Amino acid sequence: MANTLLSPTVITREAQRVLHQKCNFIGSIDRQYDDRFARTGAKIGNSLAIREPNQFTVRTGKAIDVQDVTETSQTLTVATQKGVDINFSTADLTMTIDDFSKRYLDPAMSVLAANMEADTMTMYKDIYNSMWSSGNAITYNDVLSGRVLLQRSLAPGNDRTANMNPQDMADLVKDTKTLFNAQSQIADQYVEGYMGKAAGFKFMENTIWPGHTTGSEDGAYVVNTSTGITSGSATIAVTAGTGTLAVGDVITIAGVNSVHPETKASTGIAQQFVITAAYSGGAGNITVSPTPVTSGAKQNVTIVSAGASKAVVVGGTASDALGTSLLYHKEAFTFVSADLELPGGVDFARRETVDNISMRLIRAYDINNDNMPCRIDVLYGYKTTRPGSACRLHYN
């Protein structure tokens, strides 16, 4: 019996299915579909406002102390359009969808998914909670220590993922092979090399995680915490030290501790800050996240021993290349997709949205070359919206 002619809807939906299957990082974070552009089509540069949670202080005593509520938001820009362009003929449309997917969609969506994942994974540089150990293999205890950092940041306990690079996954499987676990999960470890779910995380593996190369700092940077830190300012003045600090490097400063997000009591642990702008070295201002706030509802640090020449400790070893893995709650990162315009005057054009990722497929006839070119596009943006709900792991 002859095959049924494949329709644009069938092809687009199958392309979406394959893409979704191959995006395990994007698939495990918060995905939003901006339906404001569903009718007219979105353009690069459109933006979405993401509301931040309100924070308050607690009164002691019976006298009322009314607080003004100032809502804040972050702006996520839909700034990236990527796609794959291929040729297929009308004869190819007589295939079964399985054959068509194997020949065309699977390889096309594989490379598109890899590039989308590579884009979004750069968000690891926004995360300040981190664990570092140059030249050492990761252990299960390291994952538990990372979990502690999420707990201290009050990251929600559900929807947590441990997304590991292949070396870290291999080391963890070796490290946990003797631990008590469900029989089915032990079978997955032995046969497939996966860990399943443990310590509240769903473990998965991704080959695309970028390594992180630290700056060439000399280990001699210091801060006068009496004058070099201003509450509400993202710049911190360093008074000595040489060598570069790279975007994504993580520092702590002696005497600058984190506080409990709700009680504002000092944790007794140095607050980690991530470098957000490359620094060339010497005395001057470095730019960090989170912005240090020393009082009020948004307080995140306390300076327990203000003074000059407080040591800056940089994670890892200078000029070292380290592997990257990530622990995170779903809402630490947001991925937004929007509809692209559907043009007229083409052979066919179709849009489909699956799990809040919008994809457009267009095929036209090239009269000059007697070809039927097809383009598959996704328009998207991404942002780290809750950095405290993630933790970086840098090992090997």
C-alpha cells in the first residue's frame, strides 16, 4: 500500500519531538512560551519581564512598622534565532514518518539541539554557589556539599537536577556502586552508566558542558571591607593583587559572610561572589554577583570584621581548565521561546509549540536551481533568574 503524503504539520511535530528529546538541559529548566507574539510573529530583540519575589523584614514588638512594597523584575530578551536548512523533494514526502525522521529530522535536530544547549549552558557563569577541586575526581560527598549550598539558599526541594559532564558521571557511578539503592537504579548504573535519582536530584549526563578556565590572578588580591564594599553596589574595590579575573571566576572575601535569606543571621560562612566582567588586574573595581546588600529586606551579606587587606580567595587554581557540572532547581534558569512570522507565497509553512518551545518550518521552490529548500527555525532567549538555586561543580 502506498505511503500517505507527509504534511507540514506531521513533519513539524516530529521535528519538535526529536528536538525536545535531545535537549536535556533546556528540558529540565523553566520554559516559557511568549504568546504575546502568537498572532503577528516575534522579532529578535523582543523582551519579557520576569517578576522577582518580594522580600520583607520582620517587626519586633506591638508598634506597627509598615513597609513599602516595591516590586522588581528582570528583563529577558528574545535575542537568538537559530535554524537548520536542508533540501528535500516531493518524492521524499512519500516516505513513512519514521524513515523521513531518520534521514532528515534526526541529524538536523541533533545539531540544532546541540547548539541551543551550548548557548544556554553559558549561564553556568552566572552561578556563585560553587565547589572547586583542581585535578581531583568528583565524589558523591561533593554532590551532597553542593546540595547544602542549595539548602542554605532555600532552593525548593522538588524539581532538582544534577546535570553532569561524562567524566563526572563516570566518577560518580564508580563512587556510588557500593551504596544501598533501589535494585532498578543499580541495574541502570551497571548496564547504562546512569545514576537515576539520589540525594533529591535527578541525575542526567550531557556531553556539551563547557569547561571553565580560571584567570591568572596571583592569589594576592585584597579588599578594604570598610571602604571597598558599598551596600547595593555590584562593584568591589580591590587594593592590591595582579593577574586577570575571568568572567565566571568565583571569589570569597575574608570577613564577608552570607546570611540566612529569611532571618538575616550570619551563617558563619564566607559569601561566594561570581565575577561578571573580565578584570585585567591591579588595584581597581571588580564587578560581582550577587550585589552585596548589608541591611534591609534584601540583605544577603554581613561584614563581620571590617578592615583593610582582607584576603580575596579565588576558586580553583590560577589559569586552570576545569570540567563543569551543575546542580540546580528548575526555576534557577528560564528559557523563553516565541513564534516567528509565517510568510505567504511559499510551498508550505507551519508552526508548532511543544512543551513551550515554538518551532517554524518553511519550504519554498527555488526556480533558479530547481530545488525545494526547507528551513527550520527557533527564536529564543534565556536568563539566569534565580542564581541562588543552582551550584556549580568544577573538578578534574
